[in-house]
Amino acid sequence: MPFLGTAMKIFRNILIIASLFILLVLTVLSCQPERPQYIVSQLYEETLEALPSATPYDERPVYEPGTLVDYIAQSGDSLELLAWRFGSSRREILFHNPDIPKDITTLPPGYPMKMPIYYKPFWGTSYQIIPDAVFVNGPDAIGFDTKAFLKSTPGWFKHYRGPVDDQSMSAAEMIDHYAMNYSLNPKLLLALIEHQTGALSNPQRDKASEEAFLGFQNQHKGVSLQVSFVANLLNDYFYRYFNMELGAIHYKDGTMENVDPWQNSATVALQLYFNDIYEAEIYKRAIGPDGFARTFMGMFGDPWARDLTVIPGSLTQPEMRLPFQKNTVWAYTGGPHSGWGTGKPWSAIDFAPPLPSQGCVKTEQFALAVADGVVARTGPGIVMLDLDGDGDERTGWVVLYLHIAEEGRVKEGDVLKLGDRVGHPSCEGGRSTGTHVHLARKYNGQWIPAASEVLPFKLSGWIPVEGEKPYEGWLKLGDILVRASVFSDAESMIPADK
């Protein structure tokens, strides 16, 4: 019995010491700074075994004309957009949803509606690949560290370095460069690279395959140019659907599908993109739950579990003025055209100061702030004016100024008031054959078309009107259209050919 008592005491002391040790370890660990947790690509199958399976091609019934169906408003929806998708009209949608104000601009995401639908044959898949929130470089990308993420992966891509716009950049720098300028989520670009090439999970680099790195045999040869080409293409597809210009997918075998009316812009963009590079069976897998969606979720978690709002309900543009001094006359040299790159959206318009000759000549004139804001970023020819004042161009309204000369240009962090000087128009940054300033808008990282029916780029009362081709549009003030020169106040203008 004495032996048993002694043993019990020893055992009890061991338990106390062990408990104190565990408590000490937990205390030390709790004091360590939290590190970002990334799911490395090679662990996809282990981390995704529990994901539910789904079919990407759920059949929808053949609806009788005008049948009311349930619909939940998504980010960026407007009555005009929904009328186009469902084959209905703004008036009919308002009739069946009397609580919606007649003058509403954008619809609040998550708002339940009754939608009158008019059936189209050959509807495509209803499966949504990713939300718009992880397509654009908006609030979802805040806090994401591209360099840290790549460092956590075992693939060769993190060691890549190559030329980007006459500079040598690392893989992380390149991704951030294109993500920022095209306003695409860096997670989207990384997931596409991994899904198509395995470069983030495979340590073995095959330089012979990099000329057509992302599958495009064209003049955009090499890793960085392929990424740039794809960024431009993705934007073009996303905004063509968002701007009611593209409602069907034409496949390589000659067949066609109408886009499902419940679809979102990000999914349609990826469907069109994968149709460019894959044949039928591989394409169907890529756009389904076991394709790109699985890759993205394996790398970054469930994108549907986060905030899905990019464009909120009842969004309006803050008041903005023309970007030059009162009682001066500038030329409206470019109607709506691409904000960045060569595709859609046509979010930009151009103004040129009075010049002694054509071409890239210096000017003493200044481009002015169209509203109060803070300079979120500058670069070659670039000034990003952040109107919500938080200094992050991924949130709120932001105005891009392009072709601003470095000499006399504002600096990052400068606080500007309406009418303050931004810098001299020039040919610096991008491509330009004449001195001018290029303006475009974003909201929460999503480009807003200049001639949007819902949110036009209104400057001192003037509203852009699209032409049949880029640069060929007009400025409109009431019933007056001009294509040449405008005063900086909304009451006067110099008429142009109509």
C-alpha cells in the first residue's frame, strides 16, 4: 500500500507538470503573430475530398411566355440587364416587383425578385464557377500577398523572372502588375496559371512550352505576354456580357448555347475563355465543379463563403466636373474606348488641351481633379484618384488618369480638391500619338462603362455616347451632341459635325 501511495503521488506530479507544459506551449503559440495559411496546389485532392459533387448541366424547363420565376439579385444587376437576360422589359419587371423604386440604378445583391421569363432554346449550364467578387481586383483581394502565396507553393513559377513593359519583374511582381492595371483579382490569374500549366505545384520547369504558356499561339509569346493577353481577353468577355453585348457561346463544332439567364459575368467570361483553348470534353470539365472551380477552391478556399458584393444597390456616381479649367476649350478627342488594354469595357474617354500642333507636344495646360480625392497610385503616365479617400483603389469610386507627364505630376498620398491640378497631359504611359488625358472609372475594382445606361460617366452635365467603333462616340448635353471641342462649363460648347 505505501508503494501504491507513492506511485500515485508520482503520477499526479507528472500530470501536473505535463499540464503546465501544455499550458506554456499554448501560451507561447498564442503570442505568435498569425501567419497566412495557403493551401498548396499539390494537396488539392486531399483538401477537396469532402467537397460535394454537382452536375454542371441541370436542365431547366421550357417556360411558358411570361412565366414568373424566382431570382435573387446578383452584384451589378440592373433592371436593364435583367430584362435583356430574361427576354423581358424594365416595365414588366417593375410591374411584378412593385417594391422596387422606378428610378433605381443598381439592384441590391441578395434581393429576391419575381422575374417574368421568356424561354430561349439551347440554354447553357446553370453552374456558377466563381462569383464576380473574386474576378475583379476589388475588396476580396485586400490583404492578399501574392509574393507570400507564391513562396508557399512548391512549383517553379515562384522563381520566374521576365520582361514586363521593358522592366525585369519577378513572378509576383508580374501578377500584381497585370492584376492592378487590368483590375483583375490576382487569385484569378494564379488559379488560371495553375489550372492550365501546374506551374505552382510542379517544380520541374519546361522552358520549351513557355512560348504558348497559356495555350495561345499568337504574337504574344512567352510567360508575361501570355498572361497580359489572357488578362485582356478575360476583361473583354466579362464586360461584353455585363454590358449586354454577348448572350451566346458558339462552340468549335458549330453548335451554340444561349447563356443561362441566372448566370454571372465571371462565369460567362470563363466559359468563353475555356472555349477558346479546350475541346469539348475538356471544356465541359473545366467549367464544371471538378474543373477550374475546384482548382480555385483548393488554392484559396470557398469563394462563395465571402462577401459577394462588388456593385451595391442604388449606386450613383458622385458629382464630377470636366478635367480642365473653366472658360477654356479642350477637344473631345476620343469617345468611349477601352479603359486598359484593347478590349471591353469601353470605360474611357479622352480630352486634349489646345495645342500649337498635332502629335506629342508639351503643354502648360493642366488636367484637373474631377472630384475630391486622394492619389492612391502613380506610375508611368498614371494617376489613380481615389474618391473615398482610403488610399486603396480596390474600394469605392476611383478615376484613372492616363498620359499624365511625370514632370509636375501629383504624388501618391496627395489629397486633392475638386479642380486641383493633377498634371500635364502628354503621351507618357501606354500608347498615344498625341498629347491628351485619358479618363476611366472603377467602383470596387470593377470598370464602369463610360456610356452605361445606369451609371454614365457624367462630367459637368456631359454624358458620353458610344459610337459603332471605339473612339468614335460623342458627348451629349441634353439634346446636343458634340465630337470636337467643349468648354469646361456645362452651359456652353462649340458645335461639331452631327
